[in-house]
Amino acid sequence: MHYITITRFARLLVLLAITGVALTPASAVTVFDNDNGPDLPAGCESITAPEGTTLAFHVYAKGSQIYKWNGSSWGFVAPEATLYAESNYFGEVGIHGAGPHWTSKSGSKVKASRVPNTGCRPDPTAIEWILLKQTEATGPGIFGRVTYIQRTNTTGGLAPAEPGTLNEIREIPYTAEYYFYRDTGPANQ
């Protein structure tokens, strides 16, 4: 019984930290202190978060990459995924969709575009790992001040290998981890 209570309390603390609710003094160690992001394999240096940014949080995504057959190839349409606080896809915190955009359950939203000349594919059977730069951020909450996003640890999501029928839509399952960064400095501390 105590284990269940402690586990639930720990999950609540993680969700509160992700949504930006302050529970500790500013001098306390943050929950997301992991050396400013994921360990990147050789060949993925181009997606390193830029100097002057710090990791705010990261989520686990599970959903689909959507493609449409145009008569000669599969064109990417949009991602559609649910974002979770935990690696076992527990603790839903938001969604990821076309634009691309990420929207938190509290209503904050960030749109981004891929940084040119970035990306790597450690797993040839999965979509690329990429770096994105924020183009718009709205609302208070976890996405309000995000400036960069890394997509890493992908599985699946590649366009189908075989042709389709004209205008056919296919949703290809994928998972990924998204790391969200904020600029450091007086306005963002």
C-alpha cells in the first residue's frame, strides 16, 4: 500500500514539474537535470542543442507518421502522437500534430520547423533524429518559452516501401522522445 501511495505521489510531482508548477525554492535541484539532454551517438552532432539553451523537460511520444500516395511517391502529411511523462507511456501531458506543433494539456503550444542541415538516422528502420527551432510559442505552461526541440530515439514511422493507390492515406506507427529546451539568461531563469 505504501508503495502505491509513494508511486502516485512521485508521478504527481513529475507531472507538476512538467507543467511548470513550482513546488521548491529556485535554488533546489530540478527534476530534469540530465546534463542538458540525451547522449547523442556519433554522427548525430548536428542535432546538439545550441549553446545558451538548457533542457526544460522531455516527453515520450507514441503515435503515427501519416503519408499520402500522390501517384508516384508517398508524401509526408503530418505526425499525430500523444505525449507522455513516463517511458511506459503513462501520464499524458499533451499531443503532437501537424505544423509541427506540440500542445500541452494546460493549453500552451509551440510550433517549430526543422533546423536546416541537421539530422541523423542511427536506426535505418526508423525516422530521423532531428533538431527543430521554435517559430511560435503561446500560452503559459510547459511549451510557453520553448526555443528548440530534439526528436531522438525514434522507432518506426518511415514511409511505406510499396506503392499505394492515388490519394491513399497510411498511418505508420512510431515512437520518439522529444527534448524541449529554453534559452538561458535573466528573462528565462
